[in-house]
Amino acid sequence: MVRPAVVLAVLLFGLSGVTPVAQPQWHRQTPPLSTPWTDAVSPTNALPEYPRPQLTRDEWQNLNGVWEFETGTPGPPFGRQLPERILVPYPVESALSGIMRHETRMWYRRTFDVPESWRSQRILLHFQAVDHDTAVYVNGREVTHHTGGYDSFTADITDTLTTGPQELVVGVTDATGNGQPLGKQRAPGAGVFYTASSGIWQTVWLEPVAPVHITRVDTTSNTTTGEATLTVQGADGTPFRATASDHGHVVARAEGTAGHPTTITLPHPHLWSPGDPFLYDLRVTLSTGDTVGSYFGLRSITVENHRILFNGKRFVQLGPLDQGFWPDGLYTAPTDAALEFDLQQEKALGFTMVRKHLKVEPDRWYYHADRLGLLVWQDMPAMTENVTPTPQARANFEAELHRVIDQHRSFPSIVTWVPFNEGWGDFDVARVADEVAAWDTTRLVDAESGVNCCRSQPDTGHGDLLDDHTYPGPGTPPPDLLRATVDGEYGGLGLKVHGHEFDPSGSFAYELEPDSATLTRRYVEHQHQLATEVRRGLSAAVYTQLTDVEKEVNGFLTYDRRVRKLDFAVARRANLAVRSAAT
């Protein structure tokens, strides 16, 4: 049955000669390779998971989804529709964004509603990560300006809210290389560098909070005494109560004052480790009513007698270089299941560690590492290689590095900070290493990964690790009086897999093999040599790499995550043999 209103509309358009204007729609572009999760992404399910596992509240609103988009205009586009549609939070260069081109200046716009039940509270607008320089406007008023592509930021937008729909406009400038931390972002298929990821690339969300509320809960642990130290941030001077639980059963309680360290003593302490990644649930309640959930793990990491000790025992850290790039989403994994998948593959291979290379991941990645039991070496994304950073660039780099450390200091999986890699944009290496060690006394510092390589400054002797890169390797740096020796990168054995290459004519590796059997054999040979290096005193090694990335075809998996390129069972046995060489 045709409704009269529809007939009337057709007659009116026909009589007037006016053609209705089609509204812009989001359409997924075709990526160079699709992953098993590409087709699962839609406007209704763009990363719907709670984005901040270490500080949870019950009420929140996800703003991921289809936004309006425009490039190049000089001023904020208030009060008008923009001509394109983008799926947030996928980078503008990615196929999943629907744009799939590089832009240096861009505008995002959408409206949102605030639930009536939130009106008596403060409303926070959270951005988990935007690359790189961001201005945020709500109802025509600027609420925050942020510089940095790898740390989260928040604006209290309460005083800008009106009745009815709220207008949110976000302006982003990303020069990609203009003296900013950018990691491996360059042009598509640029050798060992990859396609850039500009604009919003992590979840955007709203949260109602009390006027006095918790902004972060920092936790450190003492495995000798079985204690955890909590520092509640954001409500200085306010009394709080904390409970630690084991699968719903409260095992310890503590009371303290926000802004001051408070000890919670755990009877029969259960340590966290890759073999037993046990996590305590934590609940903190302010006397003013704000309540948050969190979690923590008890573990220690030290260097003694040139060896890395984990929970007081020698423990070989063996893992892959993990770039965190995706052919469909670039910096942003298509789904949370995809994000977890990479870590699951690392566990399946028998690894105990992963080096997150020149990128900082969403909080849920570290949450999965905490749950699955993988140690993480966290790189700071480098500035541009072969360019001496200006004083302002250095200051910005250190400020962002400090924020990254502060925001990630409570994930038990992270055990090592790596501020510099192979000399790319490095400066004052000794001072920065000492600075990082002072900011976080509970983790190791790798002052310069690949200090023997490329553009690195001469070894300063600072930090906890002496880190060489040896391709194809593996190898052992010369003995050091104080530091543990590690092979921060080795391997790079490659295999082309027809139909699963980003650029078949440009694919390369440090050593290309003709087939999977040969790749497996060569990997085992490398691990046999690595076991010898471990018996000589090597404390850790990082194999290049988990997946192929654009032109690089030296992964255990193809770039699209569809093909295992070598025999995982055989590789796992070789890795377990390396781990046992330390005992």
C-alpha cells in the first residue's frame, strides 16, 4: 500500500521540477588486502568496547560511528553539514574510514544528545588518540587544544551544553614528519616505512562524573612484601576506600587519601607472570561517592649481575617485533577481536614478550596483554630520521613521552620503556634515559634500541640494557659491566605468498626463502643459534617480525593475517628450547 504522503511528495517534486538532494553516505573503500574482520566493520559497530579498562565506570556513551568530514577549510564549520562521511575512529588514509586518502588538515563534525539523567553531573569528552594537532569545539566554543598523536586527552564540556542536540566539531592538522613523533608513518609502501594514519584513530566517548572524581589510579607492586601501592589521582585530599578481589572474593582492603600513596597488603600474594597472568580486581570509592573499577598485577623486573630477573628469577624474554599496522585500518585494528588476535598468535608461538615498535596501542591492547600474559617492551614513536630535532620538537617529544608513561604506568605487562630506536630523531640519549628511569622506577629502560646501528649516537652506558640489532643474526652485544645484553632486532626471514602481498613487485625481506618449509628450517636454525647466545648470557631477543607490513614480507603471518607462513608448531618448539636454555 502506497501512503498518501509519499504520493503527495512525488507529485510536488514532479510539479516543481525540484529533485531531492541525496545525503552523503559512508562507504567502505577497498583496502589493498582485506583481513578476516574487514567485512565485520559497519557504522553500527565501530569499536563499541569500553575503551579504558583500567578506570571503569558504569555509564558512558560511545561517539564512534559515521561523522561528517571536510578538508582544507580555514575556520571551524559551525552550523552546517560537511560534504563527506567518515567512519570514526579509523584514520583518514584507511579503507575503513571511507575516505582513503592522505590529508594534512581536516574537520570532523557530528551532533550528540546528553541523557537527561546525566544533567546533574559533569560531562567529560574523551579522545583516546588523535594524530596530531587537535582543536575541539562544542556548540561553537573551543573546549580543548591538544598536541600529540599517541596519548589520550579529555575536556570537561559541561558548561558548553545547551538543550537539544549538541554540536561537536574537531579540527585536526597532521603534517606527518614536521618535527613530531610519528613512528613508521610515511607514504604507502615506503620501504621499512608505511602509510600514514592521520586524524582520529582511537575511540571518542562521553562520560558523566561527579564534581569531585578520580582521573587515574596508579598501582605499583612489591613482590617481596606482597603489597600494592595505590595512588588515586584527580581528587587530591579526598578520603577513599579500596578493595582488592580475586574472582569476586574480597582479599584485602585499604583506606587512604587521594594524591598520596596508600599500601594495600595482600595475604598469600599471587604473582603475575606470562605463565600465570593473574590479575587482582580493584575497586576504589571516594568519600564523596565516585566509584571506579580497575585491576593490577604483582610482578617485578630488575637487572642483577648482567641478567634480567623477572619476579626475582632469570627469565629469558623472547618475542617478535610488533608494528601494529593493518591493511584495512592502518593504525586502527578493524575490531577488538583483531586487536587481540595478534597477541594470541604470539602466545601460540611460545613467546613471552612483544616489542611494540614505534607505536602506542589503544588501552585495550595492553589489557589483552595483561590477561593473556605477555611482557611488553614499549617504544616511544620516533621523530623523523636524518633530521636534527629543533628545541621545540625535543620539548614536545619529552612532554608526550612523559604523558605516555603516566597513562600506561599501571599495566603490569609493560616492563621496559624504549625512548629511542637506531638514532631516528634521537637527542640527549643519556639524559632522556635517566629522565625516564626517574619517571618510572618500576621498569627497565632501554636507552637506545640498536645502539650499534644506523644513526645511533655512540653508546652512553645509560639505561638498564645494552641493545644491539643483528640482521639476520642473532648475536650478542659485547659484555657490559652493569647492563644486561639484548638483541633488540634480528631475523627478518621472508616469504612471498601469492595473493597476500601488499605490493608483489616490491616485496622484500632481509633473507627471502623459496617456500614455507625452508622458512621454517631457517627459523629453527636461527633459534638454535639464539639458544647458544642465551647460554652465553644474552637476556632477551626480538625477532623481526610478527606480520608482513606493506612491502616487508618477513612476518610469521601475511599482512592480512590470513596465512601462517611457517609451521607454528615447529617454531613454538624452537622458541621453548631457547627459553629453557637459560635454566
